[in-house]
Amino acid sequence: MSMKLVILGLLMEGDRHPYEIRQTMKDRAMHHYVKVQEGSLYYAIDQLKKDGYIEPVEVVKDSSRPDRTIYRITASGQELFQELLHQQFMGQKQVFHPMSTALVFAKYGDPHKIELILQKKLTEQRKKVKELWAVYEEHIPTVPRSVLHLMMLGYEHGMAELRWLERIVRDARDGRLGEKGTPLNLDEDQDNAQDDA
């Protein structure tokens, strides 16, 4: 459903060929916000076309590239878009972090190796947060506020995960992942957040 909604939504903005759709998704860093698989784009376009939700408007011929078919959304496609949009707003899904199961059993693992893995994840998360902020700033003049809210959600989730990882790394470094009876020091997170501001 997500891929069809993305395609129809981008065609609501204007006619596009599949490569432009993919490029717009990349430019807006949608892979951080929307669960989509790369190969599903062309399959979804074929399905939408077959079902009459989009239609070709023009084929651009270029001797140095394959022909590019430009699509537009049809009236029935606009109705499907509305239906998918409302379903997506109503949807609720439990999200599980990939590290959840590992954290349950971390006390039995090699602490040094776990710390190295977590340090790498922390470095990657810091980079991701910077990228998410850059994407947000870059798109302020070009996308509606609803998209800016989505981009800010991604950034804020990224910052929350960054603080969470920093806390886990500190405990891994200090050999405290298996410790019981001690609450987490969330004040330290607040101090770090203020230092970063």
C-alpha cells in the first residue's frame, strides 16, 4: 500500500515518469520515513496502470536513453489516493527495534564486541541525524508543511534513538548492561542534549 500511495501522491503533484518518481523519493530521503522496496516501484506502476489508476500521457524518446513514459493520475486514481491516504492515517502498527531481542540477552554476550558494535551504530546514527536535518532544511522552500512535519518526525526520532544509543554505549563501556536494580540516568541525557544545543 505504501508504494502505491507514494506514487499516486507524487502524481498528484504533477505528471512524472518512474525515474522522476524514484529520484523525488531519493531527494526527499523517503527511505527514512516510508517503508518501500526499490524493486516494488515499477511493479506498483504496472499494477496502477493496469487497473486504470494512472495513465501514460507522453513517451519521451532520447537516442542515448530508453524511452521514458510519463504518467498522470486518473480520476479513479485520485479516488484510490484518497482511500489509501485515509487508511494510512488510521493505521496503527507496533514497531519493534531490530536490537530489542539482542538487548534482552546482552548480559550474556561479549561486552567488548557489543561495545564495538554499538559504537559503530552510534557513529552511523550521528551521521543519519545530520542527514535528516539537512534534508529538512533543504526542502523548507519546496514541500508543503505536512511533508516538513514528516521530515521533522524523522529527525526527532533520529535524535531520540541517538540519545538512547549514547546511553546504551555508556553502559556497555562501563560494563553495566547486566546490572540490576539501578535506574537509568536520564538527567545525563538532558545534560548532553543541552550541550549539543
